[in-house]
Amino acid sequence: MTNEFAIAVDQSTLEWKLPSSRKVAVLCLILTETCIFSIFVAAYLFYVGKSLSGPTPREVLELPILSTICLLSSSVTILLAERAFNRDRVGTFKLWWLATMVLAAFFLVSTAREWYRLIYQHGLTISTNLFGTTFYSLVGLHATHVVIGLILLTLVFIFSLRGYVTIMHRERLEMLSWYWHFVDAVWVVVFTVVYVIGR
Amino acid sequence: MATQEIAITAATRPGLSLIDRLHGLVVTVDHKKLGLMYIGTALLFLVVAGCMALAIRTQLALPNNDLIGPEVFNRLFTMHGTAMVFLVGMPILAGLGNYLVPLMIGTRDMAFPRLNAFGYWMFLFGGLLLYFSYLGAPGLSGHGSAPDVGWFAYAPLSGKAFSRGHSTDYWILSLLLTSVGTTVSAINVIATALTMRCRGMTLMRMPLFVWMMIVTNFMILLVLPALSAAQIMLLIDRYLGGRFFDSQAGGSAVLWQHFFWIFGHPEVYILIIPGFACVSEIIPVFSRKPIFGYPVMVAATSMIGLISMGVWAHHMFTVGMTSIGNTFFAISTMLVAVPTGIKIFNWLGTLYGGKIRFELPMLFCLAFLFQFLTAGLTGIMLAVVPFDWQLTDSYFVVAHFHYVLIGGLLFAIFAGFYYWYPKAFGRMLNRKLGLWHFWLFAIGFHLTFDTMHFPGLLGMPRRIYTYDAGRGWETLNLITSFGGLVQAAGILCLVVNLLRSLKKGELAGNDPWDAWTLEWATSSPPPEYNFGTTPVVRSRRPLWDLKHPEDPDWKYD
């Protein structure tokens, strides 16, 4: 009774394929995150050189070359992990996955050391001047995303150690790696804006 | 048709205790229940924020009135504006999208049902947090009450130095919460519409409603982050001593305005496009013609979405931008009128030569067409920089945007209520009460907002809590306030109608309007699984094909 209107047409003639919901949703999430970062980047660029007091970026910022290399190479390791996973090599998968986590953790430790140095040696806090405000907000927003990514990576690692991660979860892992690539790509922009243009 | 009577959703099924029904609402992930919960909650907030508007109008009805003091008045207009935009407009569009998109594309639920429920609860608790500020904001220090910095909370007035206590923090945090809800709901609607369509429903066969929902939700994803980011910066300023908007340390108050309006102006289009969506479904059905210029409608909607993101600084002509900036934003603002005009002509083209049925949804749509056009015209007037210099922050502006949001959006939403209520509850809304609602609300609307333009032209600024006699504003303000009462009477008719028809309305049947889109192919109200067998479509009007096998649409595609 409820569906007397269900419409029947010759089904065989229709080729019907739709994109994956997860992929569309994660792309949308990345889109909206990009917009948040754009506003913070815009604020950073708008205030470059407008601080009324020191310290200035040129005086205190050092290029974080090593941590940048680590973060960018974690994009490669997660790719290798995914590839191993798709070829059903669980041991290799875990190894590359762990490598990704170690690289991410190293990045966070370097950021923490950089902030420690800025705060205790140079007296630059978020309220010191416009540079401090925009620097800690932008880099901090990115670091927050790294932390979230690291938590997710760790969860997957724990699950995989207990054998819960199966081929069923292939697309979920892929989505996590998309997010991770996005976080890395954002770092390229942040690095350029903060350490190259802003210095 | 006997089974129609018992085909009622679990929430209203007789025999369940109140606790069971409430529990059902709390744990539900059904897109139809969540959609109705969104709309129901939004209507509650509409009544609350509407009462605030009545209080404002009572205060302004007479010169030198001291019924409401300046502090309370500031809170009233702030809470009225914030609630109407974030707790009424946004959730109604989320509710309509939730309820209708899966039905229209012939699927059984949203792409992410649990995320959908999460979005609703974030919105609800955000809204409650905003109103809790009346109690919570004074805190230990005793400063502050509800937010009083206006719905755009201009820095530096919203900074710690000028906004003591926690009122602005409540404004920031509650809106951040609702923004999370809105964002996940937007992601969900887009993912559903793009990946869950039934067999044969190509993008260009989707109902225009779904197209417009996609566009409006994409806009949410693109511009809502600007508000969230700006609010996070303001929070950093207020709590960590940041300098973003602190002009003493070189910060810029104008930057806040840019960030806010990068969100704030597209927001108007985010709100009005779902109105367009309702109108685009209703006008064809009651003209007995397919929509005129479907592909052009899709293109025009996308263009509106695109252009509206480059017009924000027309809210800031008086802050001293360069003449190049002013010119750019004046021209881009006028440019939006082009795709909007195309849409109005398409709706008129649909009406032209049609066999028009003056049912309630159609009456609201016709009023929408006329009023939205007028609202657009005053918008173009305000886009002219010298004109704006004269009238910015005056009652002319207030009249303009209320014309857009009430005369345009709210009339379209009401049309949608009368059109889809039979689908959601299985019963028709009462026509006589509906006519009372329509005429009272339309007359009240014109009394209030046609009149409101003139005190603006005569120099009455917005947001003043009282004014002196003898400036020639008295009569106009009295008429404006009286119109508010008439509108309230109209809304009362709607509320009575909505509640009364749940039990006493005429039974609707599956397809009371002889319509063409898929939601009318299932029972009213639809079963939890929507469609017993997933439908297959071959044209834009699947039900027309079904009812007219001798002359189906797909023959002409």
C-alpha cells in the first residue's frame, strides 16, 4: 500500500554508478578546513611587519628545516603503509604506519621546543605583539590538526596490533591518509607564509 | 486509503507513553524525524525571537518612551538578530534539507545518519547556551548579561576592554557550537545528494530543490569558517591577551569587519536560496507546467553562490576603503542582481500561460515574488556608494534586510510549510485558518516594513532605544509597531493551524497536490524506510511519467 507508486522502468539499460559518500564528505571537510586556514593565513599576512614592539620574526625565527622534512616525508610513509595494506602485507603496513606516527611526533616535539625557546629565551608570547598573536594562532591551529591526526593514527595502530583492521577498512584508512596529506599541504603554506614571506 | 490513518510515525503513535516518545526523539537517526525536530525547534526560537522584536517595537512605538532601558534594548536587538539568523533561519534550512533531500532523490536516509543527529544536538545546545547567557553571563563578577554587541559584534567593542563579563563569550561559544552542527549537516546534505541518488536520477534530473540545497550547503562550507576563525581570534584576544583586534597594539578593527562580512553577506544568500528552492518546487506544481528554464535556473543559482562571495565589503562603504575598493564592491553587488533577475523571470515564465491554482502555498509564493523583487531593488539602491553613505545604519537598511528575510525567505518557507505539511503528517492544513494567516501576515508585513523605509530616509538611525518627538518619525514608527502586532496575529493563526491539523486536518493521501517529484510517490507520512522498492526515474518529473504513460517527459529529453 505504501509504495504503489514505486516506479518500474527497464533497469538493465541503465548504467548507474555514484561516487563514494565517504570521499565526498572528506573532501567537503577538507574544503571547509582550507577556508579556516585561509582566514588565519590572511590575518598573518595582513599583520606582517605591523607589530608596534619587538621581537620581530627576523630576530627570533629559525627555519624548521628538519621537522619540515619529517612532516613531509610522513606523507610518503603513510602512502607506503597504504600500499602495503592493499597488497595484504600486514607487517609492512604496521611498520610504515608506525614510522608515520614517529615522524608526526617528532614534528610536534620540534614545535614544542621552538615555542619553549621563543617563550623563555625571547619572551615572545601570544600577547607580546601582533607577531606573537598571529604566529602562535596560525602555527598552533596547524599543530592542533597534527595532534588530531596523530591521535587517529595511533588509534588505527592500536587496532591493527589487535588485528581489528581488515580489508573492509580500506576506504577508511584512505580517508585518514587524505586528511594527513591535507595537514602536510597546509604546512607547506604555513612554512612559506611564516618562515619565508613573513621573515 | 484506510491504511493512511494508521500510517503515523512512531513519535505520534498512540499507546506510547510520553517518556517513550521523548526517548524516541533523543535516540533517533531518522532523517525525517531529525528534519522535523530541526524545524520544530527553529519555530520555538522564532516565537521567542519574535517576542523580542515585539518588545523592541513596543519601545519604539512612541517617542521618549522609557518602557525599556538602553542596556536591555541592546540585548534585545542582539539576541533577536543572532537568534533569527542562527537559531531560526539556518536550522529551518537544515530541517527542510534533511527532510526532503533523501525523499526527493529516492533514497532511504542521509549518507551519515548519526552525524545528522549529532548536528541537530549541537544546534540545540548551542541555541540553549545562547539563551542561558541571561542567567550565566553575569558570572561571579556580576558584569554582563545576554550579549549586547549587535549580531555582528564589531571589534573593538566586543573586546575585553569594552565588553566586560561573559556576555560576548556566550555569543562566541554558542555560535561556534551551532556552526559545528551546521557544518556537519552541510557536509551530510552534499554527500547525500551527490552519492545517494536513485537509479536514473542524473544531476540534471534532480529536482531544483536539491540543486539549490547543494549550492547553499557548499556556500556554508566556504564561508562559515570565516566566522568561526574570526570568533576564535576574538576569543584569543579576550582570554589569552591576543592583539588581533586591539588597535592600541597595531591591531585592526576593520579586519574583524572584513572577516565577519566575508561570512555575513553570503549568509544572506545561504538563507534565501532554500527559499528559492521551495518556490521553484511549488510554482510549477500550482501552474501545472514544468519549471521554465531548468538548466538556466541551475546556472543562475550557482552564479548567485559564486558572485555573492565577492560582495561583502558593501557593508563597509563608510569605514573608509579606497575608491577602487568601493567601486569593485558596488559593481559586484549589482552583478548579483543579474542571476537573481534571471530566476525571477524564470518563475514568471513558469506562471505565464499556466493553469494557476490559488492554493495556500501558491499564494505565499506569489507574495514572495513581488516582495523579493522589491527587496532586491532597495538592495541595488544601497549598492550605490553615495546612497549608502547617506543611509548606512539607518532604518532604511533595517527595512531592506527584513524585506529580504521576511518578505522573501519567510514567505517562501511558509509556502513550503503549507505544501509539505500533508506529506510530513498525512493531513492537510486548514485552508480558512491558512487564509487568515496569509492575509494578516502579508498586511502586517507591509504595514511594518513598507513604512519602516521612511524613518530611515528621514534620518532615523538603527539601534537607538528611543528618539525625541518632533522629528517627523512618530506616526511612521507607530504604524510600524502596529504592523508588528498584526504579523504576530498571523503567526498565531499559523501555530494554531499547525497544531490543530495534526489531529483534525483533512486526510491528505499520498499526493494531494498532484505533484511530480518523488516525495509524493510514497505514503504520507512516509514509512521509516521511505520507499519499499527504490524508485527508478527517467526524467525530471517521474510522477508525471507515471500518471501519463501516454505522454511521458522522457520522450522529449
